Amino acid sequence: MPKSIQRILRVCALLACFSGAPGYQLSLGAQAVERVSASAQTSASQVQNRADLLIQTEAQLPDTYPHASYEIRFRARGGVPPLHWRVEKGALPLGLKLEPDGLLHGQPEREGEFQFTIALKDSGQPRLGVQKAFILRVRSAMTLNWKTLAHVSGNRIEGSADVSNTTADDIDLTFIVLAVPPNGRAVAIGYQHFVLRRGTLSMELPFGETLPHGGYVVHVDAVGEVAARRVIYRERLETPSALQVMAGP
């Protein structure tokens, strides 16, 4: 039994002897014991929660690209809220900012591998703290994404993709879209060939064509070449299933 509870019981016993109302005094002692016991349990729970303060976010953060919007919230367990986050060592990519509430956000300005240590402190007294090292890779790339997912409109299949060039080079780009029926005889429903300038972000490339009745899987391909450096970039999109054109031309 904890020493504090033993002391209370001894005091209650003495009061019962001298007061002439032992029932009352013993009842008061029992209530005090319950209060102390509850307080001890609460304190033990708080200590356990604080001892478990832990940064749960994986050390390898998701990759990103120069000028791409980036947002991730660091996660933790335990401690006394509110929790406070900051960069302890190293440096974030230029263009990213860590808020005190653990939100990392912004648009990185250049490529590279960035290593930094994040410190976390709780609001208890005394304050507890932990640290964890992280890696964030900002990769240069030519990227291709759906702008408007390929879809059927009457007797046409149409849509659009967007392309970005976050490399340091101008890219000789060939963009081609094929509608492929079950017999494999692909039909071109989009084509462009041009120089994709460095720093170009989310350029929309539409496509579309009237097609005969049938089902078509749409393939969107972008091939970029930097001849001076003998570099080839390849990106592809594909519809998850065949699109059904019901009305013929």
C-alpha cells in the first residue's frame, strides 16, 4: 500500500479514538483514501502517456518534384497536448515550411536529397521532447498526369493530360494518344510534337476523335529527349478499363 494512504489510515484511526464518533471519522478516512487512490491512478496514467511520446511518421518522406505542391502532417503518439514541432538540425528544401502544429507544406524550389532532424515537445511540466531524423527527396522529372480523364462523349473518346518539365533542360517532346480495341488495331486520337521548355508546369494537352462502335483502352504516351545529354524520359497513362463507344460515326 502506498505510504500516503498508510498515513491517512493512521490519522483516521487516531481521530476515531478521540472524537467519540468513530463511524463518521472512519467514513471520512475511506473517502480520503478513495481520493488519493484516484489521484495516484491519474498521475500514473499521465506519466505513462508522457513516457510514450513518440514520432510515428516514417523517416523516409514521400518524394516530390520542384515546384510541385507538397503537404504532409507529422504524426505523434503520447505527450500532453498541444504538441510543438520544429526543425532541430539540417534544413528543409527551400520553399517548404514546417508549422509548429506539425504541418509541412509548400513548393520545393530545386531538386536534391534533404536530410534534417525534427524535434517534438509536449506541453507538460516539465516538458518532454523527442527527435527523429528524416529524408526528403526532390526529384527532377518530366511528369504526365490526367487533366480530364479519357471518356466517351457521343461517338467520340476525348480528354486531356497535363505535362510538366521540372528538369534543367528543354525537352524534345512527342505526345501520342492511342485508342486500342480488342483486335489491337490502335487508332491515334491525339498527337503533338514540340519543345517542352524547362520550368513548364501543368501544360494541358487535349485529345479526342470520333470512333466506330466498340470498346477501347486509351493509352497516353509522352516521350521526351534531351539529345545533348543522351537522356530519354518516358511517361504513360492508361484507362483502367475499356471505354465503350455505343454510337458509330
